[in-house]
Amino acid sequence: MPAVSKGDGMRGLAVFISDIRNCKSKEAEVKRINKELANIRSKFKGDKALDGYSKKKYVCKLLFIFLLGHDIDFGHMEAVNLLSSNKYTEKQIGYLFISVLVNSTSELIRLINNGVKNDLTSRNPTFMCLALHCIANVGSREMGEAFAADIPRILVAGDSMDSVKQSAALCLLRLYKASPDLVPMGEWTARVVHLLNDQHMGVVTAAVSLITCLCKKNPDDFKTCVSLAVSRLSRIVSSASTDLQDYTYYFVPAPWLSVKLLRLLQCYAPPEDAAVKGRLVECLETVLNKAQEPPKSKKVQHSNAKNAVLFETISLIIHYDSEPNLLVRACNQLGQFLQHRETNLRYLALESMCTLASSEFSHEAVKTHIDTVINALKTERDVSVRQRAADLLYAMCDRSNAKQIVSEMLRYLETADYAIREEIVLKVAILAEKYAVDYSWYVDTILNLIRIAGDYVSEEVWYRVLQIVTNRDDVQGYAAKTVFEALQAPACHENMVKVGGYILGEFGNLIAGDPRSSPPVQFSLLHSKFHLCSVATRALLLSTYIKFINLFPETKATIQAVLRAGSQLRNADVELQQRAVEYLTLSSIASTDVLATVLEEMPPFPERESSILAKLKRKKGPGAAGTLDDGRREPGPGGDVNGGMEPAPSSGSTPSPSADLLGLRAAPAPTATPAPTGAGSLLVDVFSDSPTGGPPSLGPTPEEAFLSELEPPAPESPMALSADQAPAADTAAEDPGVPIPEADELLNKFVCKNNGVLFENALLQIGVKSEFRQNLGRMYLFYGNKTSVQFQNFCPTVSHPGDLQTQLVVQTKRVPGQVDGGAQVQQVLNIECLRDFLTPPLLTVRFRYGGAAQALTLKLPVTINKFFQPTEMAAQDFFQRWKQLSLPQQEAQKIFQANHPMDSEVTKAKLLGFGSALLDNVDPNPENYVGAGIVQTKALQVGCLLRLEPNAQAQMYRLTLRTSKESVSRHLCELLAEQF
Amino acid sequence: VFRAYLKIVYKRYASLYFCCAIEDQDNELITLEIIQRYVELLDKYFGSVCELDIIFNFEKAYFILDEFLLGGEVQETSKKNVLKKLKSLEET
């Protein structure tokens, strides 16, 4: 074939392109382009009508400029004009410009559609194809609306040319993928299936793609395609390499069509008709046989095409998962590829084998290749291949080879690429747990993990080992001994200290008999690590120390001295300080019995899905994890247990505001709670990500005592909950009444604070004291009778207007029906936030005073920000998240006049009271305030970022909120804007 | 290279890289051969194709691609048929 004839080239274009290529610098190029743009613009605007050739040339130049990365904002009209040209080359350039450049600009699309329509109905196959290509390349909804109905007609019309049919089929496919609702199903569908029988291989190739896509949505409508596809495939597979002429590719008959047919068959179950099935199995066997034949060509194209068909055949065999013989043959074939010199083949073989491993028929056959796979893990040069090898080892692991695989993976971990370390850690942790016969092996494995790759051991992994050790008493002594030994290492990872601290605190007594690990030795070993650790670990160690006081009374004096040290009691970190103070007091005033009850051994954890498994699934995405865990997942509650965002930081950042709650400490927690369960503070540390999964916790710190009563699953909670349901039911029937006019204003006072007087008039004063943590809260309402006369039929009720019923649960306790003159009654409300809400609940107070019925409705100061937990983050993280939340609906912004003096300290206090963390050194302007937090609800967590920019001169503020939820952004913005 | 749910299949010819982004379930090897066949088409059309042919006749490269692939699917795998069609088009 001759080279392109120079005659039809566009000289001006060639000159322009070589000019550009000759430019020495970027600036010169831009200059040349701007010159050309100006030239084209003047030509298009000029009075002289341009001939088709010039128009084509200029449009083509514009296209080239666009492809170089410059914006093109004119010339569309000229391109549309080219569509109506009768010259093929001009029309073609017009279409190309539109396909590449046009997005659905409203007025143009109508003109374009007009041109397309003309060509589509022109009965000129060349023009029809161009129009179809354009529709397929643009694929917009507008085009779909205009043409989706016409194309099926063209596709099945008896007189359409083959090439038109091909384009029509793929064009329809594109429209169907973009907007399936626009493509009408109808009698044409049956005729499309018969295109599989078409004489022309190109038509079949195009039609198979369309049918494969359509049958996924409507499998029944296209069922007949299975037998047609099988017979087509059979004809191709059994043909001699010359039969198909130009459809044979490097001696492989129609590889693309074969692959597509095999994919189509993967949409269906194995054929029921025995004859069809027999024929298909024969095909699959033929492909497998051919793989064993010597290659007909040394060219890589030959082997690639052949193997492409082979891999697709194996996929189909795996999909059917019903022919043991074929599965084993497929496995052996892949086994050969595992040692092939082509990296691509080794990679694909590892990948396919991963799915074969989950089939019961081929699992054993896959296992025979274990040594090759282990070798691949060690020697492959490409990290993605090593990763597939690790995946396959994970998939082929069972009880018989778990020890070998786990130890190989551990060995690999020492040299593994950083990118895949965390995943390997998770896999090892899961396998070790799943196939542990004796749990000492499991404990060894996990401790090894921490030793080798401590940085990559996520919280889930070490939480899990604690859960398992706590639940299995046969391994506790061993675990204590092993961590003790591991901690001897001069430098051990912080995660090891955490695990060690927890296990020794719980089970250190089991090894205390040995003088080499006597209590003082244990303590000094742990304490030698204390100063090198982060706050969270130190907090955990403090809990270990108080447990030691219980386990080993002889360490009491030493530990009390440590707690009493200024570095603890006056620690700058509020959590450490609080723990030190409380533990010290607890250890001094509580009797041995009380201490023993409070610090009793942890109860077993309820069985649930391993959080590690959930994490691996999250990491790999649903598809990958599905194949890895197929059918072997342990039963357990849904994966949402550990869903959500990162676990909330431990109780750390909520300073306890109310003085009388702190008073609880005088009478230590056990008296307040009938179900002593153990050292709850630690429990909260370890399981802070799953408030409902853990056992009821009881903490020596007041907050935790406070919250432990709120834990929903605690059955013996001191409040008789059943009695509380009654008033809630009443309220539904009663009309809550309209809130008093100043209710909103009163509510606003409480957005940034939790305690104070909510309402006061001549008769009644209502005080509020409340505390919130995560998605739970408790509120005390104090009703004071300011008169000297008794209130009768006193009945405060809480109601949930509108949707609030499903968003917030408020349980109230009954109060006495009479309130004496000058007396005060207290009502406790337990609040649980189920999901984000906009309107606060209403409090209606009814009573009779001197014979007259009084009613009063207020808004209860429960707003969404009460469930806001502060989050500290570095500037970089903040900006990264800020950018992630850049959709317009995620942002809410308000610019408003300051209503209060602009005092920076007051503003800060308000922002903190609002619930957000204040982040310093984030905003380049130090005048601005930047905050972050998470709204905690039962159903979801919403991360929030906020920025407040004061303008002292104008006495204005600009407030910007970004959250992942539109309504939350808006609502928080409104609430907060009222405060300044 | 793996990015989200797409795989990239690429092939290098001298200094030119040809890349395809395909979905998770797609067949990698056959995609490699799609690239090969496209290059063969360019080669036949231009007569031993080089980078300059593609730059100076970028619109032709598009037209050839349109005949071979459409909407992301293979339309016509026969080299002869594609070239025959291109030739007939140019004559109109």
C-alpha cells in the first residue's frame, strides 16, 4: 500500500505543525499559537465567505492547538457547518472536532444533532458511519435522547451495510452504557441475538459486545444467545488457521471474537441442554489442548493472542465451577505459567489461581504449587507480581499449610515493600487466627508481626490479639510470659508496649511466681518504656499500674509514688493528669475488696467478626475481598461494627465540666453500678470504635462512670427503662403546643454551653445541666417552683416534631406530679443521637397553679453540635481534607455582622464550646480560626471542618463549614453564625 | 499500574507509548494485542509509521482508530477490512 498521498494533505496545517515543532521554547510556542489563533479568528470573522477547504484547515488547526493543551473557545460554529458539507474529508474533520471538543453546550447541540440526523437518514453508508461514530464518541445524554430510538432500527434493518451495522451496534452499546433508560427494548432484541449468526465476522464481533452488555441487565431476554455463542465459538476453535482469512491473527483464529464470546458465556450458568453443553466442554478442552501444542510462531503476538483466549477460557471454567476435570486441568496449565519466562504470564497465572483456590474442586490442585508461589514471593522483581503471590498464598492457605505459609509471609515481611506491608500484616494476622490450632502459635505470630513490622500493625490487629487472649484462658499464661520476654528487648515497638501493658495488667499474676518475672520486675520493665511512649500508650500503662496495685499489693507503694510524681499529677495532658489523680485516689481510699471488684479481670468479649477482616475488605475493596474470603467467613454481625471513620480518640479530650459529677469519686464507682465488670477505662481505650459491641463498661473516671450507665446493651442499668417508655408514648398523643416566642433565642444561648438557666418566669425556673459524649448524652433538668404554692399535675414531656423521631431518642424519667412551693425537682433525660437532625426536641411543661392550667413549650437545648467531637490534626491533614470536601454542596458559608464585641478569647471559648477542636498554625492568617471535629451519630459520622474569618474593621465575620453532608454543613453554619 | 478500578495496559514502540485503560474484568493480553493491531494498521496505512506521521496526520490517526475501535470496543479486527474501508472513504 502506498504512503498517504500528499495531495489531500493540508499544506497550511503541515507548515503550522512544523513551525510549532521548531519552537525553541515554551514561550515561543505560545506566541506562535496566539498568532495563529488571531489569524483564524480574523478569517472566521472576515467578510469573505470561506470555502470548505479553508474552513476544514482552520478547524483542524484549532483541534491541533487544543490537543497541545490549550483552551479553544471558538470555531464550534464552523465545525458544525462542516457537517453539512458534501465532501467527505470536510465532514470528517467537522465530526472529529465535535467528537473531541464539544461538550453539551445547549444551543450547539441542537445544530449538531440536526447535522447528525441528516447523515443518519442519508442512506449513504459512509455518512451514516460518520454520524454513528460521532454519537458513540460523544455519547451524551442529549444525543441519546435524540437518537436512541433510531439506532436499533438501523442495526437490524435488512438493507444496512455490514460496516453500518457494526458501528450501529457499538454506538447503541455506548448509549446504553451512558443512559440505559433511553434505549427502548423491543422486538429488535431478538433480531440482535441472531447477529451472532451473521456471515460477517466483523458484525459478529461488534454484536457480541452489545449483547454481553444488554444481557447483564436482562438475562432472560437474551437467553437464546448462549447456544448461538457456543456454536459460533465451536466453529472458530475448531477451524484451521487459514479458514478465517484475515480474522486469523498470527495463526490464532479470531482471538478477539473468541474472548468476547467467552465473556458473554460468563454472564450465564452452564447450559442446561446436554448437547450444547457437550459442545462447549469440547471447545474448552480444545483450547486447553492447544495450549500444550508447540507454538506456531515464535512471535509474542501469537502467544499473547493464544493465551488471551486461554485465560478467558479458564475464567469461564472457574465461573462454571462445576467441572472438576476442567478445573484441575486449568490449574495445571496455570502452574506451568507460574514458571514462564514472561512476567505478564506469571502475573496473570497468580491472579487466576487465586480464584481457583476458592473452588472446592481445585483447591487441592492449587496447593501443590505452594513452593513455586513462595519462591515467587521471594524472587520476583516486580512488586505487583510479588503482591499477587502474597494474595495467592493467602487464598490457598488452610489448616494443613498455615504454619508454612504464615512463617514464609513473616519472613517476607522483613524485606517487603513498604507499600504492601500493612496488607501482609493483616493477612498474616487473619491466617494466624483462622488456622490457629494452638493459640500459643497465634500469640507468637502476632508478637513477631509487631517485632518485624510494628509500624504497620494497625490498631485492629493488636486489639484482636487482646480479645483472643482475654477470651481463651489456656493461652493467657503463655501470652504473659511471651510478652514479658519480648519487652526485654532494648528497643521494642510501641505497639509491643501496648500489648505488653495490657496483657501484664490482666494476666501478669500468672507469671509472677517466677522470680525472674516477679511483680516489681514486671513493673520496672514496663515503666522503663513509659517515658518513650505516646500519650495514648502512657494512659494505657497508667491503667496497667492501677491493676498491678490490685494484682500485687506489694507494688502499691512504688506505683503510688509514680502516680504521685509531679510529672503525672501535673501532666500537661489532661487525660494523663486525670488518670493519675483518680487512680491515686482510688488506690488510697478504696478498700481491697472494692479495688478487687473494680479491677476484676476483663470478661470475655462477645464473638464477632474479626475487625481485621473488615479492615482488609475495606482496603481491598469489595470485589477483591469477596474472592479472598469467599465462603469462609465466620458468621458474625455485619461489617459495620468497625465501619465509620477512624476510631474516635479515647476519652482524652472531653474535660469533665460539672463539679457534682466529680463528686462521684468520693464514693467510688462500684456503689453506683450494680454490675461491676472490670477496668472500664481501659476497655474504652481499646474498643472506643465500637460502643455497642463491647460489654458494659465501668470506669473509675467520672465520665466513664457517667457513660457506662448509658451503654445501650447494659441490661441492669440502674434506671428502670421500661417505666420510661410510658411518658414517651403519652407525648405522641398529646399536642406539644407551639414553642414560646423566645424559645429560639433561649436555644441559641445553649449552642456553645451545656449548663445554665434555660427559662425563667415569675412562677418557674428551669435549669439545665448536660453532658455529651460520642452519640450519647445525658441532661438534667431542674424545675424550680418560685412561688410558695404547690404546683399540681406537674408533667414535663419531651416530644419529637417531624422526622426527629427517627433521628434522636430521648428517654425521660417521670417526675413527681406535685412540686411544693420553693422546691426543686430534677428530671433526667438520656439522649441518643441516631442520625443527624435539624430541629431540636420540644419540652412541654404542664401544671396547675392555683387552679389555673399552665402550659409552656420550649426547645430543648439539644443541637447537632452537641455530638461534635473535636479532632486535632496537622495543617497538612487539614488542607488535604478541606480539599477533599470541595463539592459545592459540601460547603456552607455565611457572611454576617458581629452581634457581640469581637473578642478573640470569647470567640475561642465559643468555638470550643461548640465542640470543635481549635487548630493553631493552620491558617496562614493568625486572626482566623480553624477547627475540626466529627459529628457522632449512631448511623453515621460526619467529619466537619470549619473556618471563621473575622474582619475587625467591618465588624463582620465570614464563616465557612465543610462537611461530607450537605444538610449538616448548612445547619452547623446557621447554628454557629448566631453565636458571634 | 492499578488505579481505582481501572487497569492500564501499555506497550512501547521505540519512543512511543500506547496506553489503554481497561476495567477490572477485562482481558489484559488481548488488550495488548489491540494496541499491536492498531500500530499495525497505522503502519500499513502510512507505510512504516513513525512518530512524525502521527503528529502531522493526527486526524488520520483518529479516523483509523474510529474504524478499529468504537465506544471502547473492538469493531473490526480484520486489517484488510479496516484499510479497505478507509480507502473507499477517501475516494468519495
